[in-house]
Amino acid sequence: MARKAYVSDRILSAALELAAAGGWRSLSLAEIAGKAGVSLAEVHAAYPTKASILAGFIARIDRQVLAGGTTEKEDSVRDRLFEVLMRRFDALTPHKDAVAGILRDLPSNPAAVLATAPQFVNGMAWMVEAAGLSSSGLRGAIRVNGVILIYLNTLRVWLRDDSADMARTMASLDQGLRRAESLIRCCRSRSRGLPRGSDGDQGVPEAEAPAEG
């Protein structure tokens, strides 16, 4: 079991190193095996496809973030989500060149996007849970989708952020979370101002309010 985990980690690390140097699209599994110093059979056993390597990378980042535990319940929802998502960017930073290379080439491989999307969405659900919120049911689905939009928008800023303290990334993330919070409050206010029985009475269900925790 230890050998299997060791080999999987070597393969993933080799893939990221090669992606940082030359991108993702033309990278072959044989190259990854050579860089990792393992056989093709071992690569196949650990990661049958390149998409599964990407899923493995997402899972590794998830584990690093979750190792930090849940956030403080006393903090606001915005602060909790900010902390968790910044943990994620911290975990990604050593692999920024690899992430840039992967994201640059992914649009040319829609099959890989579709294959890794479930792992990514699942990872975002775990980020919501780490912030002390539920990712279950309608309320949870709305929260996860909202976090995904904020995260992806911030990711674009993070890729261009060369500051030592990730100031631009933090500012973008904070702005995104504040906008979401303001939108929720606005929708609530409008919904509550409509007469009962009107179409707007069911416009924004209470489940859409991530600010409630």
C-alpha cells in the first residue's frame, strides 16, 4: 500500500513538473513515466488517463486544504470562505506554472474537461464544508455553484498575481465574496417586499443565503 501511494505521488509530481515546463496538450504518459522513474504499467495502474492525473491533482489540493481543519464558527461566512479559498491558492502556488500550462491547453481537450469536472465540483463542495457550511440539498448546491464562480474568477487573477503576499488575489477574492453577499441581501430585500402569493414570493428561497451559515 505504501509503495502504491509512493508511486502515485511520484507520477503526479512528474506530470506537474513536465506540464510546467512544456504544457499539457502534447505531454505523453510515456514521458510522465520516464520522468517519474516508473513503468508504464505502474502509471496505468495509478492513473489510466491523463484526465485521471488531473483529478488526482485536484484531490491532492483538496487534502492539503482540508488538513487545515474547519474554520472558526464565530467568524462571518464571508471570512470563513475567504480563509478556505486562500488556503487553496496557497496550496496551488508551488504549482502555478503547471496550473497555467494545464489551463492554457485544456480548452483544446473538452473530453478532459468533462472527465475532471465532477472531481472539481466535489472539491468545491468540500471547500464549502471546510467553511462550516453544508453542501447538501438545494441550499448546498447553490452555495457550491456560487463558490465555483467566485473561485474561477479569482483564479484568473491569481495566475497573473506576481506579488509575494498575493495581494491582488486576496483583493479579488474579497471583492467577489462581498458582491455575492450584497446580491443575496438585495434579493432578500426585494423578495420580502413583494406581496404574498405574487410570483416573486418564491423568487429567492431562504436556501440561497450562504451568509446564514
